[in-house]
Amino acid sequence: MIELTTSYLEEAIEDSRPFAASGNVNMNLPNFDETMKDRLGVSVITTDLECYSAGEHRQFVPMQSTSKVIGLMLALQDFGKERVFNAVGMEPMGDFFNSISQLESYDTTKPFNPMINAGAIAVSAMIKGQSPENRFNRYLEFLREITDNEKLDMSEDVYEAERANGSRNRALAYFMHSTGTLVTDVEEALDLYYRMNSVMMCCDDFARVGLFLARGGRSPRSNERLIPSNHLRTVKAIMMTSGMYNSSGHYAVEAGFPCKSGVSGSIIGAIPGRMGIGVVGPAIDEKGNSTAGGALIKKLAQDLGLNMFGENGGTG
Amino acid sequence: MIELTTSYLEEAIEDSRPFAASGNVNMNLPNFDETMKDRLGVSVITTDLECYSAGEHRQFVPMQSTSKVIGLMLALQDFGKERVFNAVGMEPMGDFFNSISQLESYDTTKPFNPMINAGAIAVSAMIKGQSPENRFNRYLEFLREITDNEKLDMSEDVYEAERANGSRNRALAYFMHSTGTLVTDVEEALDLYYRMNSVMMCCDDFARVGLFLARGGRSPRSNERLIPSNHLRTVKAIMMTSGMYNSSGHYAVEAGFPCKSGVSGSIIGAIPGRMGIGVVGPAIDEKGNSTAGGALIKKLAQDLGLNMFGENGGTG
Amino acid sequence: MIELTTSYLEEAIEDSRPFAASGNVNMNLPNFDETMKDRLGVSVITTDLECYSAGEHRQFVPMQSTSKVIGLMLALQDFGKERVFNAVGMEPMGDFFNSISQLESYDTTKPFNPMINAGAIAVSAMIKGQSPENRFNRYLEFLREITDNEKLDMSEDVYEAERANGSRNRALAYFMHSTGTLVTDVEEALDLYYRMNSVMMCCDDFARVGLFLARGGRSPRSNERLIPSNHLRTVKAIMMTSGMYNSSGHYAVEAGFPCKSGVSGSIIGAIPGRMGIGVVGPAIDEKGNSTAGGALIKKLAQDLGLNMFGENGGTG
Amino acid sequence: MIELTTSYLEEAIEDSRPFAASGNVNMNLPNFDETMKDRLGVSVITTDLECYSAGEHRQFVPMQSTSKVIGLMLALQDFGKERVFNAVGMEPMGDFFNSISQLESYDTTKPFNPMINAGAIAVSAMIKGQSPENRFNRYLEFLREITDNEKLDMSEDVYEAERANGSRNRALAYFMHSTGTLVTDVEEALDLYYRMNSVMMCCDDFARVGLFLARGGRSPRSNERLIPSNHLRTVKAIMMTSGMYNSSGHYAVEAGFPCKSGVSGSIIGAIPGRMGIGVVGPAIDEKGNSTAGGALIKKLAQDLGLNMFGENGGTG
């Protein structure tokens, strides 16, 4: 086992960076271009609050699908497990994250799980608030608290790009509306979803979200438990089976701890009782996962003994 | 947290037994009838080799799909990870375990993972041996060693029933043969698969298999490592994402440790570094999992702190 | 063979009316209620312009899917066969008319044919015009000419109901927009589609559309050919293979001539060189076809020798 | 309109032969090789029994899927329409002819129609006979009578090749057995199916089958009606909607009369009341239809006015 130090992380970054070559930057995102391709950063924060960073860990990218983790926590808080999983399943699916056939071809029209787009749209429609603004503010305030970063905010440019490229998500949402899975106003639900995806974060922030999950849902400000343990277990289990798009099974084998990725090249990792990890590497594979970031996650699992299926249950 | 004792297990059995009422006994299996319905047994063996049992833990049932775990270990040993996962995927699928559409509708004709029937047939065709008898004997000898039970053997009646009800598996195997996924003799591959499913075991044996996975692949006889750690991690990760048929996501959330079930009502559980669990409860739900056995597994996870996604990573 | 007379049609109506009992009125349509259930009307116009009617042949209902026939004729006229079938296929599909999986699960994202909703939305987006109003007016003027009925118009109530229940069609259209199949403004395309579906017609008008198809595309006013013969052949062939939703194969066998139905209980029939038929019977089956109307169509085919697969090719 | 003469057919052959270049010969069939690629033959027999032939009309090829037409006639004769279509549907499907997903993914496990492999296996299992030999003999005798060709027989080589490449059909048949769609012995059903596909015929024979369908099911020997008219109508309608694999819709539009093709490059055409057509052109497209043969069929439709959707209903 290797000891976690800054210099170890720096080496790990340089070992993993070449994997960026096999990926592509998602050019639909504003300011994402070829110059982003080989950027790679990582932050790790242990449950005793030691922080380590390396590479371009201050590179801000939009949350994209990593927002699904936050949305699920808030919906569980607001409606409880039973009602949330009445609207959306908790089964992994061996298909692409934005599948619409899945909604049609099974007995149930419930989206398979909250980590696919359809499921996340249905789940985020459950975040409480008196108005659309209010609901997004609640999301943003929660995110600011758990990352202890008051400056986090949505990018208007990303939000506009999400809306402009939103036909597939619109199709998913209107389909769910037609089957009664989505009962709220469709355009409002989509608007919130786009806003959630557009919040800009860097590795430090992503690592803070991972730490929040790994450390009992405690606020870094007050140390209070903000989300009950059982909801956190639920979120982490779903990240394990479904967090890395159509490669979730691969990451369960090769990393062995709960992760959630976004097409901005971001990854949140949460090793229960040990640490949170934030990675940003914008070159993604055809499944949607950061190529260099994924390589880095697997290397950390191996070197630091984080694989929960190891003999010691990921404890070293 | 509750302490693991025999009397705790006895209470847990009685609390879980009523769930048998919502299930049905698989009448295709010889000697399976209504009198089996409310039987429920459990054995737990900790990594420091303490054994606890309760209920009908001496009820023998055929392995059925729990054999997939053994087949995967042997194939990994014989061909290595790369070649095995060249023939079969490692992604969970949100569909029934014996789906044939899955084989047809995706770009690849690889079965999704080794825990579904198609995948398991392809994987068990990789167990080495000079003749069909030889290959089954290797499987049986391995099973006898890791359970330390020389008496384990195949039931001829179950084997005959498997063959007689084998049209669906035949369809899967011939389909894979037509696409080049299965290159060996189809009838031989099926024959081995039927034999593997027909070995009779009780809770003590199932728990021994779980312990083997949880404790670094050590023989209970020689204490030697029979299967390398990285293969065991692979098997446990795949059990977590895909071991409980189409309810795997549900069990990842509600139990939170690797399990594999069979339609005989058997369940193998493996909590890395802590314990192996064997359950038998013949009444199964429409997904194929023991109803009372599943309830028991979830209760143990909760009471004994076995959920790996908990704050302490399943260590209490 | 029975001779076509008004009294024969009256008998045929009374023989077919009882089949209404097995259907249901589509209550999403304004003014559609239980009192509509057993209405049934028919008009037949031969190519030598003899007209026969019976039953409630003056019952007006919205065109619904029968509009797809008109949209396809206009798009063929405006863009030609090659360009239209570059955007939409011409293969029948064994699935429900509003399937979205079909759009996702095949190599191509082209809708299967112009008779399913997705295909019809894509096709009607090809009707030329300088503005949305202009395009609908062109549709309406064409319809007025071929039915020789200047009074035909859209029902505002039906249009509003179409819009209000439009989530499924919105999902189809946005999905096609996301794949590049639909390149025009989605909301405009849907608006035109809803308007087309909302034009009110009775049996006489539906029969006139059938006659237009059966008689070389001649205007009943000027006797001029408005649509070239080869486009009419195309439309009739597609009606035969795909015009009766998921029962198209059944009607090819049992009626044996080109038909197109709508969920308002309307049916257009076209027997090349012989006659046009219009039927209205609001009680529909779960596929979307009028139950009494379908029975009547099959009876006429049998009694009047209209089945084109008969020994005399439907000529008696 | 062009007059049907031998010299016209010779020209039509030479016009169509170049389309062979875009196809490929099915090398799984014995004696099928590159030298077969640009062969093309045609025979036409009118209902007043005039015969015209051109090109390699004496080239013998195995029936392959054209046997489905014969099997359906015999099953209808033996069990009647109701029982046959209780076991198999009559709806076209927009999918490849040997799809197994179709069997799984719909409510019903009935094969879509008798022209796809699954449907044909189920249908041919309905041909009556006291033994397998007896059932095949009945098929062969019927074929000899309607083609008036006592020499027709099965090729042992083709039969062996069918068996050797039969995994996909085996998968289909075992799947249907597992769902209860196929209740007879699977291996016997497959054996009959392989034999039926292996009968060798040339254009003259295929044209005779077409004529039989076009001319009221009369024996060319006795002029007696061997199959009732309503069964022939059913067969022709199903050929129209489903006879040309996944291009059936295309052929309904472009040829407009009932056809059935086989992967040996054979096509049977039946124009009710007018003529039977037999075509052989071994180069096939990826759907399974003869490329040059298909071009020829479409040319004949156009030149001879055979399209039933034309103004005169295909009567010139």
C-alpha cells in the first residue's frame, strides 16, 4: 500500500494524464476546446480533514451529471425513500444514460434509476420549493454549505447551452409526462435540471461532495448531520451500481468504491469512512467518463487500497 | 449494533419467516413442494472462523444460480481476467436473468455479465478440463475443498429436471453459438451448466463459499490461497452489481454487500474481511430471490452493521 | 357477389353496428362520449361517381390519423419521393403507432413509415409554405378541393385538446430533433400536425378522399390530375402495409385494399379503379381502429368482392 | 404499357443484370460461389397458360424462404385459418427475418407472421403427417403437383448445410418451445424446416407456384382447386406485407404485387388473375433479397402495369 501524500498524487496525475489522448472534449459545453483536452486535476480530503491536491485542481467545469447525486440527496430528504423510489427505480441498466426505449419497453414506465437522465429529471422535480427560483436556490445553498464554498454559482453560458441542446432531455421529460411519471410542469422541471447541471465547480468542491457522502453527511461548517445516514447509504449504493454511466460495472470491479461522473470530465468519489475524491479531466470516452480521470481513479483504488471488495473492505 | 449470537440468529429467522408467504416454491425442482415453502435457515461464519446457525440450516437444495460464482472463479483462474471479459461483459443489466433480446439488441452480442444465464453458460464453457467429466469433476473438487465438505455431490434428479426444462437455456446457447460468442460444443456446454446447477448444498456450505470470498480465497483445509485476491474482488464486485437478478440494485441499497441468489431459494453473502453468510428459503419472488431469505439478509445488514456503504464501510 | 345499393349498405350497417359494443370511445376528443358509441355511418362513391350512403354518414369527427394520408400526398408533391423517403422509411412495423423505442433501437433513427406518428410529424414538416398559417391553409385548401367541400374546417376545441394531450407527440418530435431527423422548429411542426388532425369531416368527405386515391388523383371540380399517379400508388401501398396501426396485416388479409384509420373512429378506404369508402364509427379497439367500422369494411370487401388478393384482383 | 414477349423479357434481363454487382452470393449454400453472382433468369406464366422465359431460367437453387409460402398453404389447409393464426400472427414487422428479440419483447410470444423464420418453423410444425418422412413427403408431393414437375427433390448437400448452420434457427425453435408456442418435438420441427428449404427449383418452378396463387389454386394437372380461394388470399396478402424480408414495404410500393424471396436469390411473384413470376438471381443484398432479381421485378411491374395500387388495380 502506498501512503497518500501530495507528491504521490502528483506522480499519479502524470501517470494518468496520457490517457486523455484516447478521449474527446465535449464541445457542446461553452469554453470547452482542444486546449482543455489534457488537463487533469485531483483533490482528496480524508475523513480527518487532511486535504491533498495535484494537477489542475482549480480548473472549474460545470457539474453536469454529478448534480444527480445532490438532487437525489435533496429529494430523499424532502419526500423520503418510499416516495422517491415510487417514482424512479433503483436498478442499474446496461444501456446509455439517455435511453428513451427503456421508458417504453418495460412493464413499468419508471426510469430505471436516479443516475440516468430520465430518472434525474423525475427526481429533481421532487426538490421542494415555493417557486422555481426558490427550488434552485435551495439546491445551490445546500451545495455551498457542503462544499463550504459560498462562491459556487451557475454559469449562464452553460445554462443557455444546456437549453439549446436540450431536445433529447425534452423528449425524455415529455415522454414521462405522457405516461404520468412526471406530473409537474415539464418546462419548469427541465429548467431546474439545466440549472443544476450548470453550476461550476473544481476538484476541491467535488472532493468536498465526496467527503460529505463518506463522512456521515456532516456540514463542514457546523459539523451537524444534514442528511441522515440511511439516505447517504442509498445514494452511495446507487453510485456504485449506476454512477459511471454504462461503465458502472467496470468501475465497480476496477475501482470498487462509489463514484459519479459527468460529461464535463468530472468525477466524485466517496470511500465510506475514509475520504472524498474530486477529479476533473475533460477528455471523455464514448460512454461519457473522463479517460484520464477514470485511469486516475483506478490507480488510486489500487495504490491506496480503496477497493471495498478487497479483503479489508477498502480499509487499506 | 447488535452482537452476532446464535440466539440473535434464531430471532432473526422467526422475524423473517413470515415473508415466505409472499413467495412461491419453484415446482420445477424435484422434491420442491408446498411443504418447503416456509422453511428458512441461515449459517454465518466469521473470518476468525466462528460459526453460527439457526433455522433449517441443514436443508439441502440445488445450487442453481449460486453456481455462477464458482464458475466465474474457475474461469478467471484458467483464462485470466482479460480473456474472460473478452467473452462476457461486466455491466449490470436491468432485465430478467434469462433475457435473449439483450444478446440481440446491442452492438455487441456479448452477454452483459457472468451472473445472467447466457453469461454463465459462456463462462462455464471456459472451465478447463480434458473431457466433460473432467471439467465437472474439477468444479466439484474445488467446491468440496472450499466448503471442506467431501460429501457434496450432484443430484441426478435435479440434473434430469434441468435438462427437461432446458429449452430457454438451449435457445440462449444456440443463439450465442450462431453469433460466435460460444465456440465450443453447445450440448457439452449446456450439460456442464446443468450439472453445476444440480449440486446439493445446505446453509453451512453456502456460508463457506461466502467465507472463501470474504477471507482472501483461503482453503479451509490448508489455509492456502487458492484464488488470487484480484479475482475475488472482481467476483464480489459483480455480485454486488448483478448478483440478485433484477433486484441487484435493491439489494445493493438495502443489504449493501455482495450476494448471489439461486431459484432454489439459496443466497450466498460475502462481507469482505468480516464473514460469509449462507441462506436457504425456498419461497421465491417473481425476480427469483428468496422472499424470507432476502428479508433476513437485509435484517442482518441492518442489525449487524454489514452495509458497506455505511459510514464505517460495513465494519460495524 | 352482392350488388352495391343503398339498401345493401343499410343492411351492412345494421349487421356491423353490434361490434361497437366491444370498443371504446376516445374520451380525449371534445364531444366524444358514450352517446357516440354505437353510431356508425358509411359512404361509398364509385369511380363513375355514383354515391351511396347509410347510417350516421353525416356524423362529423376530427380527421385524427387519416390526415396522414393527405400530409404524405402533399409532401410527395412538394419534395418528391426520394427526399421524403430520405427522412422517413416505408417499412411497416409491428408495433404501436406512437412508439419511441423504434426511433432509438435501430441503426437508423428514421421513423419506420409515414403512417406512424413520428413519421407523420416528420412528413408534415415537409409541406411547403411561407408561414405556419400558410402551410395549414394549403393543407385545408387541398382537402376542400379533393372533397369538393368548401365548408371543411378545423375545430378549435379539438386543436386545443390535441395540444393539451400532446406530451407523447412532443416527446417524439423532440427526440427526432435531437437526432437530426426533424430539422425545422419543433413547436411549429407540432402545431401544424395538431391542426391537420383537427379538421372535422363526415363519411361523405372521407369517401371523397378515398375516391381521389382510387381514381387517379382527379379534382372533383375540374377533373384535372392534382397528384401524379406514381405518388398515389406509393400512398396506397403504404396504407395497405401500415394504414391500420398495429392491425395493418390483419386488414390486408381480411379487407385486402388500402385503408387508413384514425382514433376518432374514421376510416378511409381506396379500391384502385373502383371506389372510395368513408366510414365513421367512434368506438375503437385497443389498437386504435373502429370496431364496428372495421367489421363493416371487412364485410364490404367480402360481399362486394373488393379484396385485391382475390382471383380477380378485387375487380369483382 | 409494354407487351409481354420473350424478347421483352430478354431485354429486361440484360437491363437488370448489372444490379447483381451490388449484391453478394450466400456462400453458406453448397455450390454457391462467385461464378453464380451475375446469373439471372426469369419465367412468366400467364393465367391463360402462356409461358415466357429468359436468361438462366434453368438455374436450380434451393427454395430457402420461398418454402414458407408452401408451408403456410398446407398448414391453412390442415388446421384452418383460426388455428394457424392462433399460433402465429399476421402483422408485418420492421425487423430482420430471424429476430429473436421480437419473440421476447412483446406481450405475446407469438411470432409476428409466417414469413419470418420463427413463424415459419411454428407453421411448418402444423403440416399433418404420421411421421416426419410422411410430413415432408406430403410437402414434396404438393410441390410436385402444383409445379407439374415430378423431378423436384431435396438436395442432401443443402440439407446438411442447413443443419450445420442451424444454430440461429435452433435458438428460435427452443425459445418458442420454452414459451409454449412450439409444442411439438423441436428437433423434428427443425428437421422438416431444413428439408423444406432444401428442395431445388428453377425459375419455371417458381413461376408455377406464383401462377398457382394467382389462378385460384388450380392443379396444372387436373385443373382442380387444391386450396380454397380464401386461403390463397390470405397467403398473398401476407406476401405483400411481409414477403420480402425487411424490404417488404419497399416492394409493396415499387412492385405492388405479392412476392416472396429466399436467400438463394429466388423470388416468387403472384399477380392475382394475371400471372405467376419466377426469378433467380443469386447475388443478394443485406436484407436477403436478390439485387438483380429485385430490380427485374420492379421493372416488370412498371413496364407491364402489374402494380395493384395503380389506377387499374394492376390490370394493365
